[in-house]
Amino acid sequence: MVNTFTLSLTEEQLALLPTEEDIAFYEEHGWFISKKVIPDQVIDEAIYGAERFYRGERDAELPYSVGYSDWQPGDGDALRNNQHVSYRNKQLRKLLLQPVVGAIAARLARSKQVRLFEDTLVYKAPIAKVREGSKESARGGIVGWHTDASYSSNCTSQNMLSAWIPFYHISKEKAPLVVIDGSHKWSDNEHMRTFNNQNLEELKKLFVQSGREIVEVPIIIEKGQVSFHHCLTIHGSYPNYSDSIRLAFALYLQDYNNHYQPFWNQGQQVNHFLDRVCQKLPNGEPDYTDPAVFPAIWSDESIV
């Protein structure tokens, strides 16, 4: 079978894919930063798409309006969190479908295919602006320590990963993503649903265990670079101390082997919002390969 995804990469892009040494680093540390792989033009178009989205312009509508995070004007600007934006905005969908992003993720996960699971557009206002005459907490904009696997308990794979694409250079002051180095190897990470808990020091006490060294790594990154982290890597972020907004696109990605599984919590069955949106398998379960909802970003049939 001809791998049309590989054919869509230039020789220059192929040279930017992770080496075996890079993959070993990701497997040991739970995170990886790519070289500059996304052209400025694509990111600039995504910025325009985000501006359109915040103005209320939509290229398509989701069939449901509840069950997911969807910031609206009036909710406050410390942290804007909008999920499944690529379904509703063509510029951000173009960014999502950059094959080089999927190719890097596939190599890191050692998977022959990478599909989208969900995406999130995240905006952080400068904390100084938030504080000026605002009722929002001065700690606004903090994202609590959490793992992405915690929010996808209906997924069978423990090999999923996230791509974080900032739209500008991210300095230490501009609310970088912060990962806990090597934490994907720790136990009891799969239920850290604490994205909205802003007490970072208290959260640390929940995962401090004997023999664990907590090493925080801020992801300092240039425009056009992409960072990746394992689904069980603990991560969060601090407020935006710079003088300008921080805007980024986060992609949560499935490896080839992932599929749906039923999940119960305290006797109640839990379902992901997208389970209602995607097509169903013959047995009635959600199809996590539905291309309309979970498009393949990369596929390489040469990998067994």
C-alpha cells in the first residue's frame, strides 16, 4: 500500500522527524520538543482563525452545546478554554491536520497511525490585566497538575499523547506548559482530573511518594516548534506574567491501537461527549476511528 501521508512530507520535513535517540528520550522523560516544523504562515492563519472563533464566527456547529468546555464572552479572560474547535473552525483544522505533527507523534508512540481524539484552544490573558479592577482571582490562569489520560477513561490505550502548539515564542514568563519529568512512569496517575484545581502546591502533596523526585520542566519553545507529552505525564501551567496574551492549541492524539471501552465511576457509567457525536460500531459502541470526528493525521502501513 502506498503511504500517501509520507509522500505529503518534503525531504526537509522528513529530516525533522525524531531520531531513535529522541524517541528514547521521550520514553524516559515523558516529553519531547520538536524542531521548528510548522510554517509561520500556517500559525498566522490559525491566529486569524482563533480571532474569528472568539468573534463568534463558526464554519460548522457541533450537534450538542453541553458536555465540553466552551468559553463564552463574559466568562472572564484569565483562562479561555474551548474544546473541539477544529470541528468548528477551518483555519484551526488546517493546523491540526499538518502531517508532520502526526508523523512526529507516531514515531514517539511507535505507532503506525495517529488520530485526533480531541483538541483545545487555550487563551491566557496577562495576569496584570486580569488583576486590574477584576473580580477574578489574582491566581487566575493557573492550570492544575493533571494527566490527560484522566479525561479519557473510555480509551483503552495507555500510549496516547498530546501535542502542544503555541502561536508565539513562549518564555518562562509567558505561562509555558510545565511537565513533571518522568512522571508518566509513576503509579496512580490515571485519575488526576485536577485541571481546574489552582492550588499547585497542595496538588503536589497528592503525588509525592517515597523515591519520587519532582522535577518541573517549563516548556520554553519558539513559534513553529511543537511539544509532545505522554498521556500519563503530569503537567499544568502558571499564570501569564508577560505583557501580552498567550494563545496555544492542544491536540490529544490516539495511537493506532486505541479504541472505546466502557468505564464506570462509583457505580455510574461514564461517557465522553464525543461518544454521542461519532458513528457507532456494529455492536453499538462508539467508533474512535470515525474520520469525521477523529481524523487520521498520520498513517504508515509499513509499520507492523
